[in-house]
Amino acid sequence: MKKSMRGPFLFILGVTFSGFLFSIHYTRDRDYDDPISIPVANVPNQRLNPKNPLSRVISSTGIEIVPPPPAPEDFGNCGCKSEKTGKTYNFCYTDPQNSTSIGKKFSCDHLKILEKLNLVENPGPFVDLSDTEKNSKEIVFVSAVSDNHFNEATTSISAFFKFNPNGKFILYSLGLNELYINNVKKDFKNLEVREFDTTGYPDYTRTWMEYRFKPLILAEVMKEFSNIWWMDAHIVVKKPKMIELLYKGLAENVKSEVPIYFLFIQAIPILPHYVLTYFPTNSIDLLKNEKRGFQLGANTFFVARTEYTVEVFKWWILCALDKTCMAPPGAQVYCKFGKDRNNEFAKCFRFDQSILNLLLLNNYQDANKYLINIGYLF
């Protein structure tokens, strides 16, 4: 990845149980298909076709020669051409640690959605995280809730406004009953409620328990706001000065090229090998490493819009739009642990969280590089 892509893209995550190093386990009963055995995938190593070099034309006349236009980007079989711009974009993920390790191509049908979300042209402006005063004033909090978690959401929102009475909070409705919407608007005057409109997205994005909505909502919000703090509906703020503490933590890391920071560790192996057909990795050994490859929870995190953020979101969104990438066959939340948690697949998956963790670990090779400890706030 180019150095220019390493802008500060930051995630911070909070714990919902006491302590900092505990795994998260959902407490509601869910209906899932029985887990199936997922074989280890042999990820093919593809090579992109090399670019055709431009030839130089030397003229012996006095006539000025207009150079030929630049050759279009050649992504071989991985390219998707835009009907809107005529440009071609790469739809095959490449392992940052191995340029010959290239994943399965995502469908070109999703290009229009990426264009709508401003994730292919990498447009600015981008956040300057050194401008703490400006960023802290512009931060917006975002969450989403369906009917079955409405009571948890109201508790979460109430706690937020207790410590941040003037904070901006956007709640996305995942098909909420109109009565719930009216009540929450009445109870919280500063709360903005939006309906998550799945029009134009694949039908399966409405399966809320596959958590595709989270990256999609964040990408939509990122078109409007550059500093976003996501909070799952059950997250409860327990202490004041969360914004000040966030930016204090960011200030200690802002000079680093590493742009991503989480809050807590979920140290269990929850990555089906099927996912590696899309996102090949040389980091398998790291995924088993308790000190460097632990998976980080995604129940609350901060996103600053940078070049790197846009690049990561491109792949995160493509996975969310693909039927099997973010919800592999047999995927379920609950884990079945063996004797060796770090070397035996626990037959569980964290959907959006697992994909995001893999993308970050592939790039930075050490989860400690994007971890900030302010989980005691929740």
C-alpha cells in the first residue's frame, strides 16, 4: 500500500463486560443454522497483467507531436468498468504482504453502489487528526436498532446524553415500529432518527443478524461527516469526558503511520477459511498469536475519514454486498471451543467484525498497533 494511503483511520472499541481483556458473547438467543465443517480453502495466486509501456515517438520534422493519452489502468480479469466514468477499477483484493496473492473477484454489479458511496475515486477532504479542537466539535455518534433491541437502545442513548447533552447522535432504524420511533423522538430532543433504506442494496442486506448494515450505514454517514463514533445499541456510557479521552488517546498516536485503533480484545479464532478466498492472507500464524493477532471487538469505534479509511471501506463494503463473503456458509455467532483456542476453529464468526480485523491485520501485522485502551468508559 502506498504511503499516502496510510492516513489516520481510527477505530476504538469498548467493552460491555467488566475488565478489558474479556471476550464478548451475545446474551440473546438467536436462531442459526447448524454449523457445517468449512474446509481450508486453497487460495489461488493470480497475477495481474502488466501494463503496456508507452512508446516514445521521436519525430524528425518540426511539427509538434502530441503525446498519446495515458494507457488505462489494466487490472486484467479483476477490472470492473464504470458506466458513469468509463474508468476501470480493481475488484480483486491483494494481500499487502504478497502482491502475487490475489483474492476472488467481487461482482462488478456492486460498482454503482461504491460510486454512490464515494468509495472508488477516493475524494477528499480528509481529516487532519492533529486538529483536535476542530475534530472534537465535529464528531457525530451513530447507532442502529431493530425492534428486539429497542429497550437496550433507549438505555444507551439516555446514558450518552447524560454525559454529552449537546452531542450529535444519529439513530438508524432497522425497520422500527412507528410507535417506537415516535417515542424515542419525544424522549430525546437532540436525537436524529433515520430509516436505513436498503433500496438498491441486495435483499440479503436486510438480514440484520449478518450485520451488513453496519459498514453500509457508516459509509453513508461518512459522505456527510468526517469524524464518526459508532455505538452498538447495547453500549452504555458509564463515565464522562469520552470525547476528550478519545482525542487524548489519538494525540499520542497521531504521529504514527498506523491509522487504526481498537479498544478491547476478543481473543478467539473466529475466521472461517472460506473468507480467505476473498481476502488471501499470509497472516495465518499471526491469527493464532495471542500477543499480536488477537481479534478486536467492533461494538463501538471511531472512524476518521482519510484516504486509508476509504480504501478499507471499499473492501469492507464489497464483502457486505457479497452474499457469502460476510456470511460464509454455516456462520454463527456462538462458538464451540476445543482445547486449543488459538489453533482450532471455534465454528463461529463475527461477520462485519471478523472481516475488518482481517483487513487491518493483513496490513499492519500486529493488532497492538491499532489498539487504544479506553474501554473503561463503558
